[in-house]
Amino acid sequence: MKKLMAANWKMYKTGAEAVETVQAMAGLLNGQAPEGREIVIFVPFTALERACGAMEAIKGAACGAEDVYPAAEGAFTGEISPAMIRACGASWVLTGHSERRHVIGESDSFVGEKTAFALANGLRVMLCIGETLEEREAGLLRNVLERQLKLGLKNVPADTPAEALAIAYEPVWAIGTGKTATTDDIVETHAICRSLMREVLGDKADKTPLLYGGSVKPANAGSILALDNVDGVLVGGASLKADSFTQIINA
Ligand code: PGA
């Protein structure tokens, strides 16, 4: 399986800034993802179409939206549909990012609705899961991951190909804090995630990429990518600059 190198630009970058960063990356990467790597950048809605256009200069790279609404169209002010995302040229969407869950207040079952609807409507989905510090300290790690995975993947269409789905494990306490989980933590938690994925996805689980996220940077990306059951990384802060994300891609 290729390593999936994912960037989450959150609420950063206008269309012009996104294009500038993608063009700089295209230069640094000589127009293609390195061997054994696939690149996806999750971009704010307002920059999506322009970023997708610029991304054509990098082979093996794609864009995604950071969220989606689980309906084809309708009276849902402020939301966007899978078809709108695809029309921008994007092929991916994030669901259940911790900021959607903990800042905006999305429930596990709403995340599951989004995941299933986006998959059924032609998008590849990266479902994010992860525990808060309080949950980890209360010994609830496995319970939280199980609940988020089972409800997040409920109603996923049975014919979903393994490569249409990815799971990103991001401990909430490691996101944007500069604190990375230790390699032992990552190995242990990714083994739990993989076994839960097998319960839900059966044989497909081993072909579904499982990414780590949370303060990944050029200095730690290589050692994280070398761990068992780590099929890629999801990078926030360190993905905003072309040189830093390119160093991670090449790690
Ligand atoms: P971070 O964000 O790399 O800035 O910790 C990761 C994420 O939120 O996906």
C-alpha cells in the first residue's frame, strides 16, 4: 500500500494563497508524488476549485473538502453536497475531524451519516477518530475508538472499495499542541484501531489506510511512518508551508 500523505489546511488560505502553496509544492516535487507516496490536501471550500486546478501539476496528488453535508441538495444554509465537492474537481472529503466534533459539536452518528453518504456519492472519505486527554486518562481509549469507528462506519455501502476509505487516528490532545504521542502509544493505539476496523470492515480492513495525525512535522514524520500499522500521516500546522509539507512527504 502506498503511504497516504494528507494535509489539512483547516481555516487557512484564500484561493490565491492555496494556489501559491500548491505551485510551490509542484516545483519542489518536480511535478509528481515520490514513489510509494500518494498526496491529498484538504482545502477550505472557498479555495477548493482553484486548489484542484493547481493540483493538476502534481501527479499522484488530489484535493479534498474538509467537511460535507449528507444530502444531495436542499434547504441547508451554509452546507455543501458531495456533488458540489466533486464539481470543484475534488475526490476526497474529511469526516469527523476532532474540531468538527469538539468545537462545532458533531455527534458520532452525524459523522456516520456524512461518511456513508459521501461514499455512496462518489467521494473517497477520510474518517477521523481520536480520544480526548480526559477520556485517555479515564481508561476509555478503546471504548471511544470503538464507538467512533462503529457509528462512523455504520451504513457504509457494502460495495465500497477499500481504497475509497481511510481512517485517521488523531489523539485530540496531540492536535495543534506540539505534543506528539510516543511511538509506543502510536503502535499500541493503531493495533487497537486495526482490530476494530477488522470487526467492522472484515477483509477490507487491511487494505484501508490507517493514518496518524497530531503534531506531525518534518522532524518526526519519518519515524512515525516507519511504525507498524501506520499507512500515512494527516498533517495540520506543518502542512501550511510548501517546504515543510514537502519534507514530510519525502520523509
Ligand atoms: P496538527 O493538526 O498537525 O496541527 O496537530 C492535525 C489535524 O488536525 O489534522
